[in-house]
Amino acid sequence: MKRPGSRQNSAIMINNPTYKSKVENEMRATRRIVTIDNPQQLILTNLPFRQGQRVEIVFLAEEEPAYRIAELKELFRVTQALPQAQTITEAEIAAEIATYRANYERNR
């Protein structure tokens, strides 16, 4: 039995028009987690790619928890200042939470 990643299966996939686009778009991925020292440049060494090979680079920045907390506090401040929020009572909030929890438990 052939394993999905075997060379023989790869050859079958290349000769099969159904799989051709998958093979052409196949990419090898590598992941590095780095800390930016200079935002003007990033130097990566010992990459598992050959010279002249085209690669796609995607940068994902880790959000800083302090920034996220400050952003949430600002959202709460703005929301609580809305006129609609001024009329909500503690009893209404408790009832809404109880309804949510009951629906959550029922749909689990």
C-alpha cells in the first residue's frame, strides 16, 4: 500500500490533471519566531530554501497584552458612556447573563 506522501504517489498526482494545481502550488513552510531589534530590516540565516527559489513571506505580529488590555478598557469606557447603557439596571444584566448561560448549557 502506498503512503500519501510517497514519491510514487507524487508522480501519479503530477500526471493526473485533477491534482496538477495542488502540486504546482505546493509550498514548503518554515517557521521562525524572532524579536525585532531594528524595524528597518530583518536578517534570516540558514533557511531551508535553495538560491533563486521563490518564497512567500508573511509577518504576524504578536500583540502585547498591555496594549490589548488598554484597548479593552477604552472600549468599556466608551460603551458605558453611551446613553443606552446608562438605563440598564444590575437586575437586567443578571437576567441577561442567566439567559445566556441557560442557552449555552442547553446547546452544548
